[in-house]
Amino acid sequence: VGTDARIEGTSRMLGLTIDLDWLVKQTGHGDVELSTGFEYRRDELRTSPDEVLSNNLLLGGGNRRAIKGSRDIIEAYAEALIPLAGNRRFVERLDVQLAARVSRYSDFGYQVNPRVVLHWMPAKNLSWRASGARGFRAPTLLQLYASSLQSFEQLNDPCTVAANVGFFLGCEQPSDPSLTQYLTITGGDSSLDPERSSTFSTGLVWRPEWPQTRLLFSVDWYYIDSEDVVESSAQFIVDQNARLGRFENRVMRNDDGNLERVLATLQNIGRRKVSGLDFAARMERDFDEAGRLIFAVNATHITRFQDQFDPSSPSIDKAGTFTDEAAGGLGALPDWKVNTGISWQHQHWQGHYNIYHVSSLSEE
């Protein structure tokens, strides 16, 4: 049994940006530079479902209501480059960058995000950089106003295991082990809060000298600590309800102990901590009339990707896992991704060979 359903939607962004660069002062170590800017944006989202969807005529399907949302954003920023020292032993160059962005959202108020970067070159071919910043991301209009959707998700109910009954706080009686699909409600939530983050990074770049060859090696480490991250996971809610008796208002069971409904609309999870390393190596060598050979390797390694649904929940490291996005997961989070390529250029001819490697994943 099938039918046709249609949604017409419009997403629009209008914006005005003004940027100004200033040369504030010339010093013996370099120029003091200042950049300032102003930005105005208006975001609008409108959707219009047909009668089949708006009247809830689809059984267990994507019934939707009309969405209408908008916001106005006004931002101003300033960034200064200040040289501190230079042309000295072990201090070829030393400077600091100071920046701040002030944002006003019509639906979330004011937010100030600072950023500090320290850059040091002990030699002409070696540089080190460290930075720290605060971040802010407002929920999208779709995350705020998306209507509730019904589906029957493939979920594992811990209460189907006899050993868990009476041992887990939320498993007072056994549930039917033959049931694997359960009514799940997903969608947006207008009460969502913005995501806020703290970011730290540091890295080294080395450009060794070699005749007729340009070499570059770099390594960067980053750490991102995010709070109130917008996410949804029906399986996590079911697990926490069964094990710890939490999310009672989001999990409904019938008199037989079987799951009847899981409310898995978007929430602000407690915290997410992500750290990793980025590596890069590049070689360019000229062979006169024979052309130019280029070899490059870029790799990224996620050392941890810890999700904590709320402050009372345990942290779960999801690095190296895959969780279906359709079930509220984060998709693929491989430990390693490596891109290796070699190319040859000669006059009007070019040849390339690339290998892209993604490490194995554990499906959850």
C-alpha cells in the first residue's frame, strides 16, 4: 500500500558584510595590523506539506506540519596582529593575534567569542603555533522547528535479557525478545539551547632546505570541549532508561513490559570532547626538462570522541565506530583517515595517482 506525499520548502539567507583592514603602526619587528568587520544576516525557513502529510494520513510515516521560522543576526569582529620580537637568535619572529567576535541573535541574545594565537619562528624554516578560542553555534531553524516524525526503529531492549530483569533499575519485568522494532518519535525542539565550546590547538611546521626540492612537514594537535551539543539517540535513551531508570518521560512501556514508544527528539547533550592529530608531508622536486614530481601525504587521527548525553550519564568514546545517522547516530567516525598522492607535471601534461585509506569501524 503506498501513496504520494510532497513537501515544498524554501530556505533563504540574506546578508551584508563590511570588512576593513588597517595598518596601525610600523615597528622594527613588523607591522601592527588591525582588521575589523560588521555582518548582518537574516535566515528564513518555510515548508508547506501537502494534505496527506499535514492531516496525518500516513501510518508510521513522516507526517509533518508546516514550518515557519526566521532569525536576525548582527555580528561585529576585530582582530589584531601584534609583533613582539624578531631578527634575534632563536627568535626569527614572534607575534600574537588577538581577536573577538560579538554576536547578537534575535532568538538567543548576545554572545562574545574571544581568540588568542601565539606564533613563534625560532628559525626561518621552523615555526610553532598555539591557539585558544571560545565557540558558539546556535541551533539551526530546522533543528528548532522541525515537526515530529514517526518511525519504527531497530532498537535493542536490554529488558529482553532475563538476567537484566530485577538487576537493572528500569527492567521490572521481562519484555518480549521477538520484538525488534519500536515506535520512535523524532524531530526538532524549540527549547534547544546554543552549543558552546572551548578549542585549543598547537602545531609545528618544518621546511628543511634541499637543492631543487621543496619539503614541508607539519603536525597539529587539537582539543575541542563542547557543551550542550544538539544530538538525538533513541538507543541511548532506551539503554539509560533500562539500566538506570532515567528518561522516564521519554520511554513508555505497556503492562507487559514491552516498549510502546520512544521519544527521541533533539536534545542538548551534556558534553562532547574531541581530540586528535593532523599530519602532513609534501615534497616538490624539479627535474629540469623532465618536469616536476610532487608527493604528498595527509593524515588525521581521532584520539578520542567522547559523548556524554547529560551530566549524570557516562561518557562513551565513539572514535572508531559507526552509528546509522537515520537512527540518530553520528555516522562514521574512523580512527584514521590517510590521503596519499603522487603527481607528475610536464608542460601541458599531468599525471596523478592517489590512495585514500579509512580505518575499520565497529558498528553500534
